[in-house]
Amino acid sequence: GNLEDYEETVKKAKEAWKVWADIPAPKRGEIVRQIGDALRQKIKVLGSLVSLEMGKIFVEGVGEVQEYVDVCDYAVGLSRMIGGPILPSERLGHALIEQWNPVGLVGVITAFNFPVAVYGWNSAIAMICGNVCLWKGAPTTSLVSVAVTKIIAKVLEDNKLPGAICSLVCGGADIGTAMARDERMDLLSFTGSTKVGKQVALTVQERFGRSLLELGGNNAIIVFEDADLNLVIPSALFAAVGTAGQRCTTARRLFLHESIHDEVVAKLAKAYAQVRIGDPWDSNTLYGPLHTKEAVKMFLDAVEQAKQQGGSVVCGGKVINRPGNYVEPTIVTGLPHNAPIVHTETFAPILYVLKFKEEEEVFAWNNEVKQGLSSSIFTKDLGRIFRWLGPKGSDCGIVNVNIPTSGAEIGGAFGGEKHTGGGRESGSDSWKLYMRRST
């Protein structure tokens, strides 16, 4: 789509809002329920399309559509529950009410790595709140954007509602910039890199608009000497290698207590050697290609920098000689916790393994990076667990114990602190971000 298409779409979406905002919230929930059902019916073919266009393995593609289905279910229940308090007024014969109203038009800019789920988190919640959506998916996953929008549009139109309630403009940075600048965009939800997110935030703030940011992560797993290594090895492997390292929640730093460092590295290297690499559509494949040629270059640059800064490549580090953007899952040891490359988020399957001695220092190292998305510890010490969850523990939005960094549940608010942007999507009270409060 070009800027003229964008202009026409915004006008249609604003018109559609007048219809949608009048529909009672539980009735809006019923429409979202039908969208969830329509996605269920197409889950395998849509999962295949995600796998084909993005490059993630088929089960992950299906799993991503399942997340949209699940958040639809969540939103249906929420449509009967959103409300504000009636408070005691200090004035005789008066009522004091906090009422929540929709913001209006919600712009959603999503990234290539989750071309379905992130839009689902935003749109399902935004819709039951009474908003309409305008989506700009990643330019490299436009087939997925079109397919999802067609599924939604059919549900809306079968219910005699305007399809423009969930609008789509495919496009590049020109469309994204227009959305950030547009006063008619009542909330802009952006998922992507910290660098671009910062520009979006500044542009939106300049017009006193509202933004919801889901940006980068530089996530750490910390393994203490009392950890169950039978849990640690598959967890670290999955968190570092899943989606070929292209999740914002991917584990990029693995802190190992010095007493178990060598043992864990040896076991992990052995597990890495068994990762089944291949066609993402093959059910035996665990690990597919990177998304673009540019990602392959970034991977090679990061490996080179890691070596220059004193790191040793234990396994991987090279491009795989086969068609497509395949690289070897990589483990690097021997770097200090504050090496520049360790503090850089490379969207590729590179895991930096680092040694520590004390709890206090490693908690500080977890928190010293600019991002604050996901974090994890492996330990059996109950006191330590509660310190980790407490005010002097992890400063991340997602704090895990004895599970990897890369999972999330739709029932909890998803997002992170600091350069991760501070936004929250999906469950808990994240619906409030899609509404405005009137007292």
C-alpha cells in the first residue's frame, strides 16, 4: 500500500469505529469468539504459511496461530468483565464513577518474527474494548498479514459489520512513519527493534499521542550450583536455539556458577550437536533458517566481534552450506560479563556463556544490560527464588524460575522495562492501555 491507500484506509477505519463503539462489549466479545473459531479452522494452513514466509518450524507456526486463538478466548471473557469502580463521593447526593471508554483507532505495527501472534494480542483486546485496528505487518511477511486479515474480514462481514474494523495496510517505513505522525491514531502499538522503537516513541510523543512499545531483549539464564541440570540443558537449548534465535525472549546470556561451568558447557555442546537442522516444513526439524540474508551477515559479524573481544567458539559459528539462510547454532565462552558484544542484542542463535561466583554479582549482571524483557534462574533455594522475584532481583518484565526465558502465557501481561519499551500486551490488566479513563 502507498500513502494514498493509507489515507483512504484511516478514513474507512474511523467510519467503522462509529458502528463498532455502539455495540455492547459482550456482543463485541461474541464477534471476537467467532474470529477465534475461524482461526481454529484454518490453523494448520495458516501455520504452514507462517513457516513458509517467516522460516520458523511448522509446529511453531501453528503454535503462534494458537496464541491468537487463545487470546480471543481470553478477550471473550474479558468483554463481560471490564469495568471501573463506583467510589464513595464526599458530596451529598453525588455519585463518583470511573468509566473506561475506547481510545478509538489503534495502530498496530508488528515484526517479522511473530507475524500472527503479536497482532492477535493487540487486536483481540483492542476490539472488545471498543476500538478499531489498523495493522501494518512486517514488509517481509505480507502474505501472512493478508491471510489473517481475510479471515477476520469474513467474520465481520458475515455479521453485517464493516471489514474496516480490522484494517490492513501493507508497506514499509513510509506507512510506519505516517502512522506515528498521524493525530488520528489514538494508540500506536509497535513491536520491533529498540532503535526504530525509539524513533516511533519520539514521533508519537511529539503529538502527545499514546504508544505501546515491545522492543528488544538481551535475556539471561542464571544457573546456580544446586540447579537440576536435567532441566537446565533442554531449557537453555530451547531458549537459545528456538525460532533460530529470533525471539525477543531468546536466551542470549547464560551465567553458570563456576563450580558447574565446564560440565554444563560440555553437556550443552553435546545437545547442540544433536539439533535436527532442516526444512521448517519437515516434522523432524527443530531448527530452520534465519529470516533474511541480512540476518546471516549480522550473525557472522557478531561471531567475529566475539572472537576479537576474547571469546572462544565452542560450537557453531559458521554458515551452513545449503540453500536458504542457514547458520550453525553457536556457543561462545570466555567473554567477560560486560564485553560490548555481550551487551548487544544480535537477532541470531548465539549464546554467550559466562562464569560467576556470587548471587549478588550475577543478579547485578543480569540487570546491567539496557534491555529488561525476560530473565530466568535455575535453583532449588527458596530464599534465593524470592530474592530473585523481589525488589533487588531481576529488573525484567518477565521473571522465570526453573523454566527458560522464551515462554510466555496469554494470561499474564507480556512486556519489559528500560529499552524494551515498558509496554504490556495480552493478559492481566493490559486492556487498560487500549482505553481511556473518565472520572
